[in-house]
Amino acid sequence: MVQFDCRFVAPLFVYFLVEGFFHTSNRKRYLFRILGAAAVTWIGEIIINLAFHNTSHLTHTMTVYSVLEGNNILVTLAIFLGIMWAIELFRENKRKWWYLILAIFLTFLSAIFEGGLYLLAVLFIFYFGYHKPKIESWGIFIWCLLLFIKALITAHTTRTDLYSSLTFTVSG
């Protein structure tokens, strides 16, 4: 049950990130605070990985990657903040195409971090649906429905229980 509970908070973090993005008086400070918290938690993850001898899944030995890896939602949130900020700057400065290119680059970059494409869809729903409750509600409903269908298919094709599929504890 802990795994399922933890899956709930990531979209909630994204929702509050979007709210904070539109309500903060200083987006640069907001970004640096999130990056600072991400750095602190990453250092903690490195210490834990060293203390518990976290090994590579392929070689079963400690590697640079196995020491540095970790699920750090704060890095994902910082990238998401960068995406929103770049989109806003592009909207404000139509001729500055590099803001759009930056947003696209950060979008692809976010795929390799915790939450990846699953949370990216949630970000876009909350960002583009900001102050539009019908769009937010329908967007989240449709996204959840798609994830539920994926979980059903994964559970059926891998012959695992639906709970494991719903909590992403099986690959599919």
C-alpha cells in the first residue's frame, strides 16, 4: 500500500508547482530554491547509496552510476518549472524562438527523470488548464483513463495482478 500512496503525491507536487509558478513574485528564486533542495536530497541519496553499497543492476558491482542514481522528484520539478518558464517567455516574446527550443529540449530531458512522461502529461494538463477547471478535470480524467487501460493491458499480458500494474511495479 505504501507504493500506491507514494504514486499519489507526485501529481500533487506538479499541481502545486504550477500554482506556485503563477503565484510567485520571483520565478528565478523559485527555481533556485527547488534546485537547492534537489541538490541537498541528491547528496543524501549518494550517501545512502554508498552506505548500503548500491550496485548496478547489470553488473552487480558499484559503479559511478549506481552511486549517483536516485529518484529525485525535485530535479523533475525543476525541469518542469523550466519548461513552463520557457513557454511563458516564448508567449511574451514571440520572436524569441530559442525559448520554444529550450522548452522542447527540457521536455525531452524530463523523460529520463523520475515521473518521466507520466508526470509530463500531468504538467501540461495543469499548466494549459490553469484557471480552466473543466479542461483540468477532463484532462486528468482522460489521462487517468488511459493509464488505467494501460494497466489492464499490462496486467493481462504479463499475467500479473492489477494492483502491481496500477502501481507501476511491473514493467509493461
